[in-house]
Amino acid sequence: MVRLISDSELSASSVVANSTMNRGRGLRGVNSYTRELGFDPVAWLREHGGAAPGWLDLCSGEGRALVEAARVLPAGAELTGVDLVGPLVPLRVPAAGARLRLVTAALADWVPERSYQLITCVHGLHYLGDQLGAIARAASWLAPDGRFAAHFDPESVRRPDGSGAGRAVLAALRAAGFEYRARRHLLLLDGGRPVALPFGYAGADPAAGPNWTGQPAVGSYYHSLVAPRGRVEL
């Protein structure tokens, strides 16, 4: 029987405080957000973000992609990075250009002060316990014409008995308006909205082992809830 732990316990685990996660990933190039997401965040903001675009990056690590974006986006743009560990060394934040904030906080405890045209989570959900809760909250923080893009591994979500729940979870996400691109393991949502998924969080397994990236990841466990149209079986 897998021993599940709370998110507060999970935050102190060695798997979550992974010092290599998102540390050297920049905006463009070989090891970049553009390559991992399949689109350039700055180009997307210029096309869709209006005069004062906002970009929220969850599990932002060192925040290098945001720093690079702040140098080229207009002064009206606002960029925010949230990470449990945060930058390990001080970064040179541009004095001119977009406003940039790098916040060190647990996602479960943090609430933004505005909506964002773009919300990303590049290989960050793998280290969260309540992944579905984070996805639903991010959808509510998204502007009506915004985009949410995050890497998601359906194999990481399980029933309390340990069996896989990925198919049921993906079906519920698609019913809520999300798109899943399996080749990139990328979850997308265009247009902010309230999202209520029919699953209750049961706890996390920090010893779940490597996921498709080859890095240690967290297992997220859920039980089914009674939805308006009846019970959803995981």
C-alpha cells in the first residue's frame, strides 16, 4: 500500500526541491520554453496580449525565460514567476522594459492579483501533489482571451488503489475545454473560465519514480466525486 503524504509534507521532499528543474531553461534556443511549448511566448503575447500583456510562469525555477522576455516586451507588460525554491542566485532584472516579479512560494498558498494573457508551467506539474487543483486554479486566473499551456503526464494520476486514472482525467479535462497534445505531453486551454473537475485529491506519492522525462516525479492520487449528472468513475 502506497503511503500518501500531504502537500505540506511534499514541499519538504527532495523530489520537489529539485535544484535542476527549469534552472537553465531560457526563452529561445535548444533548452528553451519555445522548444518545449512548441510556440514562442513573446511572439504569442505580441499577437494576443494587447498593450499590457501579462505572463504568469508557474514553477519558474531561475526565471531565465521571464528575464529574457522582460528585456524585449513593452513597459506595459507584467511578468510573474512563482517557484517553491526560486532563483538560487540573484538575476539581473532589466531596469527598463516589462515589469518582472519572481515570487518564492508554494503554488497552493499563492493567489495572483490580476489575470494573465499567458500562463505556463513547463515541466512543473510533475512536482506538484494536487496537479488537477493547480490546473483548475490556473484556468480561473487566465484572461478571457488567454492561453494556458503546461506539461502534464496522465500516467502520474492514480486512484487510491494505485491503478491508473489518466484516461478518466483526460476525458474530464477535455470535457472542460482543454486540449491534450500527447506527443509533447502538453495540456492547453484557450480562454479563462471556472473549471470544476469531478475528482477529490487524496494525497501524493513522492516515491513514484521517473516519468517520461527520465526525472523523478510525484504521483498524484484522486478519488471520484459525485457530479451533477451522476457519479464519475475513475
